[in-house]
Amino acid sequence: MPVGKAYPENPRTLVLGSVKQERKSQMLKLRIDKNLTYSQIGRLFGVSRQRIYQILGPDLEKIEFKRNQLLNRAFERINIGYSAKSEERVTTPQP
């Protein structure tokens, strides 16, 4: 086999991986779009709420982190805008 060429993956692993990913995306949609609790999602999929939390936890943390980053950037822009305006008022001489 040539150097750098990856070994082909087991087709069964690929199918199971895609099924797991599909279930995970369905769970995320239920959690985010429908605002269902972990218990409600667990009942739909036949697993415990703890298992749903284990499956969705890392992805939800990433989503929340990105959301917080965007909010922080927006607030920074707002604060910079206000501070620039207030500095202009302070530095403008009074006639």
C-alpha cells in the first residue's frame, strides 16, 4: 500500500456512524427547536435523560460558546460606539 494512503473503513462502521449522527441531529433539533427536556427526548428515543445529556452535552456547549462569542462581539461594538460618542462630547469645546 502506498505511503499516506488511508485504509478503507469498514462499511458497517460507516452505516452505523451515519445512523448515530442522524439520531443525534434529530435530538438536537428537538432540544433546540421544540425546546423539549432531556427526559422528553429520552422517552422518544428509549434512553435515559442522562444518556441524552451525554450525547448532546458537547454539541450544546459548542453552540452556547459560539452564541456567547457573537453576543460579546455585539456588546463590544455597542460599548465602543457609546464610548466614542461620549469622548467626542467631552473633547468638544463649549462656545
